Amino acid sequence: MLRKILKFLALKVLVIQIKANLFHSSTLLPHSHQMTKYPKLLQDIYGEYKFESILVVYKKQAIPHDLSLAIEELEIPNVLITMPQAAFFFRGTFNVNILAILIMNISMDLELMEGLAITLDYMRQTRILAIALDVHDDKDLYKQQLLLHCKSHNMTNVVLQFMNSQEDMELDHLYMLKPYPQYHWILKQHQIRYYQQHWKNMQNVSLLTFVDQSKPRSLYFKDEQGNLRINGFVARLILLFAERLNATLHMAYPLSLESPLHYSVILKNMVRRNLLDIPMVEDTSPYGSKWLNFTNVYDYDQGMFIVPCAQELSTGEVYTILLNKCFLGSIFMSTFVLSLLHSLIDYIFEDVWQPTRLIFNERIFPGVLGLSFVARCSNCHSRQFVYILLFIIGFYLNTKFSVKVSSLFTSPPQHRHLETMQDIMNSPLKLLLQENEAADMSPFTTNYVQAIVITSNNTYLRDLRQNLNTSYGYFASLGYWKILTRQQQFYSHKVFCTFENLTLFPYLPWAIPLQLNSPYTEALNYLIHQVHSFGLNEAWLSSTFIDMLKLKHISLRDPHMAQGPTVLTADDLFWIWILLSSGLVVSCIVFFVEILWGLLLTKKCVKK
């Protein structure tokens, strides 16, 4: 930071010194006897749209005395460049709202023109006043050369004045650059502004573009008549640009409905190779230098993981909760204790000893379950007390079980939500990512690699996410989440959820990437602010949602809708057949055990 401040102060001192030397030397130079109209020219330009500084670029010769006086009268800071080697990144140090004055003597100076272009990097649409001194030969050739260089450097706001140092300046002979539909010069008329916003009418200029299929940013399809239709809040911005500013869009390559390109592929193979004038895709970057070729921020987005919402417990899982260790342990202990007491009372008071009923008594077990049981008729108060205890315990356990059954089956509980990345790591769920997206977010997902599955098939990924396939979790933008939220409003239960701890990028600005020094930056910035002011992006989001419904890319049919009565099939009786078969098998085993046990007892009696 200190180095930048020192650099700025040194540059400022250098500019002041050069300025002082220049104006001092200019006062010593002879000048025309007739006063030129530089003051009026600069005042008129300043009156059209105020500028905050002046950049003067010249070589060898001094600035005309009248021009230096006119600049002094404005009392505006100015920067002087006298050598092409002194060109620097003006936007990185000073304000971009400037007037650039280019002074060339006798002929076109390519080095000086290149120095001006370097100084005006990322601000080539700055107002430029080109003064050609003492061009006596072929002025048309000079104009053509300047025109070609302006076109090659994407300079669109240029006014040219031929000036003879021995004659008065005529404001009626100013040439204005018109960049659309082709670069050409026109002679300035009295009522016309010096610098116009030429982009407000591009004269049907042809622009190359391309679109991806990142819903809801962009969506393309063919209608019933077979015509190509494009929707999406990013694509509609570019379409509005062409409509309002009188331009024609052409796809750089044929579009594929079956295998659309991922936006990252378009950025890599088309945008960064300068093959597109205005793409229908957005880009973002954590590096400020890359934003110099971007428009203003169009979409303030978030990047998040969406995961299947917690589902209700199945019937088997509900019974697992009901028949837990505590409940079964209570039944076992109650049966054991009461059976033991009942057997001891029988033995003590009635001298009845039944060892097989010490642990399990068929009179006690039904009572513990809250069922009716057969009590032995007796005047023994101890046995009656046991039956009272049996009633109380059975009533408590039965009531508790009934209440739980009623509540759990009426409003089944849900599994635990996956609210953090650690929850996903501990679950069998995997996150399915497209390979380019996975590479971009790899610095932020290094600790969760085990939970990520990568695919290069963008169509496969898109179809799974679009059809709400809960086999995976997915990465989604805020725009897609808005679409999904609208869709799930019509469901009884949400299919996908997201949480604050699953937001990977809480602040993700997106903009339209353009070519270096693109002449369309100002127009797009103006349009972006207008779109946000009128809320058109939200309207386009709703329009895209409707088109996705019409194309059946999404459905409002509730996947959790309860099924109506169905015909009873053999599959529905599966567990009944299992229980019946198990009972018969156990019965057969008991039958054969009793036969064997009887045979063994018979043999023992015979031996005795």
C-alpha cells in the first residue's frame, strides 16, 4: 500500500513538472496572430458531459499556445505524455472520466497512437480529440489511417480536427467518428453533439454469440412450429440488448438440443479465445484483474449444495423404535419377577412346585402385555397382591405402547437432516458434480473429497437433478434454487433442501465476459442497471419457470401423493405367508421334540 502511495505521489510530481515546463516553453513559442477557438471547443465538450481530468499525448513539438491556455482556463488536472515509452495504465491510477487529446504533426505517428491505446486500456471508449497539425498532403489518407487504427483499438468516441499552425481554427470542419455499422467519418453539423452514445443505435450491426443450457440463466428449445426459442434471465438480457440497440445476433456455432455445452466449455473455448462478441453466459472470478473485461455485476448469486430432505421413517423403522431394548427389557423383567413371585407363593402356601414356571408363567405373560389372563382362585392375599401388580404393570405397558403406536403412525418421525458437510460425510449420500465445476471448487472441497462423485456427462447430471433424483446431492446456484423452491411449493413435502452450512459460496457475483476493450461494455452496463431498476430479471425468471413447465423439464405432480386403493396381490401377503410358514415350522419342531422327549422318558421307565 505504501509503495502505491509513493508511486502515485512521484507520478503526480512528474506530471506537475512536465506541465510547468511545457507551459513555460509554450509561452516562448510564436503563435498565430489570430486567436484560435480552442477555449470554445473545450468548453463545449465540457458542457456536454463534464470530465474530471485531461490526458494530453504528443511527441516532440510543444502544445500550441492557445490550447495550453484553454486547458489552463478549465482549471482541471491534466496528465501529459510526451513519449510513447511513457505510456502507463491510466485507469489503475486516475479517474476514467477524462478527455484525451492526441496531437500529431504532419503525418500519422503509429508509436504515439500505440502509446495512447496502451494508456487507455480498458477505457478505449473515452472521448478523444485528435488534432492533426500541418497536414498538407493527403488528408483523406490521414483520415483513413486514423480510422483503421481507431477500429483496431476499439476507439469509438473520436473527433478529428485538421489544424494549420499559421491559420485560425474552424469549428465547422470537425470530423466525427461513427463506428456503426462500419467505421467511417462524418462532418460535424451545428446541432450535433461532439461525442454521442453511438451504441444507442448500432445500425443493425452483426454480433456473434452463443448460449448454454444453464437453467434458469439460459434455456433454448424448439417450439411447436420448429422455431428456436431462447429464454432465461441471462439470455434475455442479450436479446434485449440486440432489440433495443438495433443489433443482430448470430450463433457462432450450431446449437445442440441433445448435448448442450457446459458454460465452462463455452468460456474456455470461445469467450477466452475472443470468438464471441457478446456471449449469453456469465463468468466470475476471485481475481480483480479479470473483472476488467467483465461488465458490471448482473447476478448476485450463491453457490450451495442441495441434498434430499429428511424422509419419514418406514414402517419397519417405526416398529424398531417401538420395540426397543427398554420396552422389551421391561416386558422380560416384569414377566420374570412376577412369575418368580407367583411360583414362590404357590410353593410356600400350597406346596405346588413347578420349576418350568419360575422364569415364564403362562398366567403372567398375557397380563404383562395388557391382555386378559386366567387367575387362580385362592384366598391367599399375597397372590392377589401379585395379580394387582400384574394389572398395573400390564395397564401401564399397554397404554404406553398404544399411545406410541398411535402417535408414530399418525405423524411418523423423520430422519435427521443433513445440515452440514460433516453430516454428508457421515452418511451414504454422495454429491454429484460436473468435472469442470468440481475443478473450480476443488480448493474449497479438499476435506470432503470422499463425499464427491465427478461426472463429465453434463446431460446425465442435468437429467438427474431435473427429475429430482434423490440418489445424489447436487451443486446449485441461487437462481436454480429459486426455481426448485417454486416447484416444491406444490408438494406436500419438499424433496430437496439446503441449509446455511451447505452454502459453499455465500457471495458470488456474476457478469458478462467480453473481449479485451470491448466497445459494448458501456451499452451492456447501462442495460444491466435498467433491467435491475425495472425488475425484469425476476420477470424473466418466472417466464423461464413457465417454459420449463411447458417443456416438462419440471413437474408439479407431488411425488409424495398418497396412492388410492389398489388391488390386493400375492406380494401384499408376503409377510403373512412368512409368519404362517414360520409358525408351522416351529410347531413341527416342537411336535418332534415332544415325541423324542416322551420316548426318552419311556425308555428310562422301562429300564427301572
